[in-house]
Amino acid sequence: MKLRLLFAASVATLVALSPLPAAAHCDTVDGPVVKDARAALEAKDVTPVLKWVSAEKEGEIKIAFAHAVAVRGLGVDAQALADRFFFETLVRVHREGEGAPYTGLRPAGAEVEPGIAAADHALETGAADTLVSHLTREVEHGLRARFTRVMETRKHATHDVAHGREFVAAYVDFIHYAEGLVTAAKGPASHAAHVAKPAAAHAH
């Protein structure tokens, strides 16, 4: 019993110190990872959440799950703390596996990026048309805006050094944006992938 109470106290400290802001979808309380975690805890079966982590991390998740299940029986408050501890652990390990930083769980209803929301909607409805249209508009807007900027700055690129540098900055931004789109389209997706690279990422 003392061990369980000590564990509960440790969980409370972990929750209190965990920052909330984050920038992804799987780190929200109402996201797919925590949704599966809730179901696993209620069923006392860790299996549903193991798909979110690598085989190498299964042991860590199983241990955290076992502790959480044991502590949940100590009362309502202990259950809330144990659940939060397990959610935090699972999401952190999942994001580490994706090469993404973890800064804590965001609350239910937290705003997600439009692209992610559109992707989730596509999965829920079984139709990708809205998602394709959304992404197509975003890509077209990004390309055209950068292309226009390059064409405009090129007109004055030879006037003086300042205008020349303005053109080069626009050119590099345009080229890297296009490069990033092609790379993203061809390569595997991950939390750490970026559609467009910063202009300073490469030199031309």
C-alpha cells in the first residue's frame, strides 16, 4: 500500500510539472492515442495501445500500464492521477518514436492544424475529396505566392546589392518550398517532417 501511495504522489508531481503547449495531434487528451489508452485502462488490457509504440518500447509501456491499473483502485483521485500518468507516458514514448518533441498533453478540444483536422475528417467519413481539395489549395497558394515574389524581386535584382539580396532570399525560399513539397510527396511521413524547409537550411 505504501508503494502505491508513493507512486500516486510521484504521478501527481509529474502531472504538475508537465507543460501543456504542444504542436501536434497525438498529444491531445481527445486524440487517438489517449482514446485507445482510455479503452485499454477500462478493459485492463494493454494490447490496444501497443501499436502506438515500437517493439523495443513495449516493456516500458507495459510496466507503466501495470502501475496505472494498480493505482486506479485506490480511489477516484488516484484513478485520475494514474490515468494521466499513463497517458503522459504513452504519448511521450509514441512521439519519441516519431522523432518528435514531447511537451505535455494538450486539453480536450485543443485546436489542431487544419490539415490534420481535414485528414481526420477524411478517415471518419471514408472520403478523401475534401482533404485533397484542401491540400491542393494550400500548395497552390504557397507556390504561386513564392513564385510571384521571385519574379517581382528579379526585376530589380541588378539595381543594387540590397535588391539583389531580396531576390536571392525570395529565390531560396521558393526553391526550398518546392523541394520540400516534392520530398514530402515521395518520402515517408512523420511528426518531424516539414513540408517546407527554412530558407537558411541550404545554400545556393
